[in-house]
Amino acid sequence: MAGELTSRVAPDEATVNSALGKVTKHLIPFLLLMYVIAFVDRTNLGWAQQEWEANYGISTAAYTFGATLFFVGYAVFEVPSNLIMHKVGARWWMTRIMITWGIVAACFMFVQGPKTFYALRFLLGVAEAGFFPGVMLYLTYWYPAARRAWATGLFYMGLPIANMFGNPLSGSLLELDGVLGMDGIHWMFLVEGALAVVVGIICPWVLVDRPSKASWLTEEEQRDLTQQIELEEAAKQKAKPISWGRALADPRILYFCLIYFCIQASVYGLTFFLPKQVTSMTGTTAGFKASLVTAIPWVVALIGVLIVPKVADRRQNHRLLSGLMLAFSGMGIMGSALFLHQLVPALALLSIAAIGFTCAQPIFWQLPTRYLSGAALAGATGLINAVGNLGGWAAPLLRTWATQSAFGTADSPNEAAGLVVLGMAGVVGVLLVTGLNFFKKSVEEREALSLQSGESLDK
């Protein structure tokens, strides 16, 4: 392929831009919908926590442990799932992922105690494994590096949108309590799981594996976009040819895992407990009104993720901005600990935190994807997401430890301590991002990165 590329005329920028406009129109909305459903299905248990504790004997400790089991199953199967997707294509593999996770998510309506809860949380992680790193890999098939943070940011809109609309949806479904003899939480799990199955069935008719197979692109757009992507892939192969097995042991990849761990600890440490935190501050019960309040930080985060990743692409300062966003995350979460019983300042600080960890993620993913390709990129993104998402396993445990063991008791939890511990994840993340300066790039790698940033399509 490299030999063919050298004999071709360079891709036309206007044609590539035209193709990318169509790619964004055809693929991003559907990928965004998939992410919204995925996030709702993995976090809606926050709305069931109080009823499970009252009626099914699932204590706070049991809830915390069960919530974290998702990430165990997720981590174990991430890398093999991503390698399979790289081999068979996103179209059918994403279909499999969505349908299986939707079925498992709906089965949460049958939870009767801790054991069934634990089993289903683990199975949900297994079913969904590969979805997120699969999308990160999929975007490298369609977007050149100079536009990828922006495209990834559009996909990451799913995080605030899921919390803006997913929380009110869950709150509304809870109010169906008693309809057809079913509890409100049963309706919530059934409907939200069924949504994933329906979207999974539609998936093969929407997703396309590569630009060369997209019927909605002209022949010129297929050719020039494919060539633009292949030029960058060839540059990365020249700079750092590496197998997927070696990528999994690469020190820099392992370092990226630590950074992503800190990001995910911030995300899930807040998400799993925000409904309970808001109901405590407002004195309301879990339902539609409380869900509207929890949506506020995510509305602010949505605005941020529309702006910050595009700025990162324009200025090509992904490392600096990812560190800055992590600082927002850490300071916002820790600052909210000072206003546990004051709704307005607490929500303002949590909104800053939401901007931070929401925007940090699409910018962060540009760091590993800029110098890996092919199976190595598939394996590396799977590993980074797998290890990083263990932050979602650790965060609830750390929060419970801080609130009930280290600085409080089960009868008198210290919620402020829990928030401070979670905020520290953002601070550690900033230090780790700064530490990336100690990794030296080879001459070839610098040339590859220069090629990618120099061919900016935003100009």
C-alpha cells in the first residue's frame, strides 16, 4: 500500500473536507445515540439504589461492590473484543455488542438480592466490552488526526446528553410504579434495555466499515479520504512499527492507562452517587424533579465539549488542554465538598468538574492514536480503556472507604471526605499528563506527528 501511495497525487483538501462533512452527518449521530444508551444502561442503577436497599437487602456496601463489578467484566474482555472488531469490522461487531448488552440490561428488572445484582453487573460489563475502544478505533478509520479530537468530542457529547436526558427518562419511568403490576425500577430497566436492542438491530444498516465502502460518498471522496488516512497510517508505521502484543507492554501505553484511570475515577465517582447527593441536598425523593437538578452539570459540560476539543485541534495542544481539563475536574469535585448543604454553589462547582472530565476524554484519546495504527492501535485502545475503566471500579470503593471507614462511619458518613478523595484523582491526572514530557520521541515519530498536525484540515 505504501508503494501505491507514493505514486498517487496528494489528496485534495476540499474533497477530503466534503467527505468529512458527510461522514459526520451519517455516522456521528448514530454513534452518539449508541453512547447515550450505553451510558444510561451502565449508570441507571443509581436511581434504583434506594429501593433495592429498602426492599431487596442490597446495602450501600453491596451496591458499591456490585456497581464496580461491571468494570471487572469490561476490563477482562476489552482487548480481545477490540482485536475482533479490527478483524471483522465495526458494522456487525457493534451490532452484537448492542443487542447482548441490551438484553442483559433489561434483565436487571429481575434483581432480587445481592447475588443476582452481582451476576448481572459482571455480565453487563462482558456484553458491553469493546464498545467504547471500538468507537475510538473506528474514528481513526474515518478522520485524519487534525480533525479527530473534534470528531471524538462530538461523540463524547453522549456523556452529558446521557445524563441530561437519561436521568429524566429514568426518573419518569420510576413514576410508572404499579402500572401493570410492575415496580418503577422494573419499567426503567426494561425500557432502557430494550432501547439498546432496537438500536442494535438497526446498526448494520447505518454503520459502514471503511470510507471505500460508503455509498453516500462520491468516488473522489472515497479515494481522497482513504488516501489521507492511509498516508497518516503509513507515517505511523514508519515512525513506530509495533505489533499489538508489543503495544500492550509499551511503557507509554501503560502510562496512558494510568491517566485514563484517573479520568474515569472522576467520571464514575460522581455519576454513581450524584442522584443520591442531589436528593440529599434538595430534600426530595428520587424521581423526575430530582433528575432535572442532576441534569444541570451535564448541560454545562455539553457546551464545553462542543468547544474545547475543537480548540485543541486548532492549536494542536492536546496535552496541555487535557491537563487543564483534569485540573478543572479535580478542583471542582474537591471544592463541592465545602458546600454539601448549599445547592447552588455545589452545583456550580460540580458543573466545572463535569466540564473538566468530559472534555479531558476526547482530547486525551488523541495522544495514543497519533502514533499507533492497525492491530497495535486496536490492542492499545482496548487496554487503555480496560485499565482506565477500572477507575470506575475503584472510585465508588474509595468514596465508600473515605466516607464510612477512614473519616466517618456507616451511621454517620463523611460525604465531604469522599468528594475530596475523588477530586484527588483529577490532581494526580494532571501530574501524570505533565510527566508525558519525559517520554522522548524518535526522529521518525516527530516527523509523523509533524505531518499529521501540519496537514490540518481546519485551516
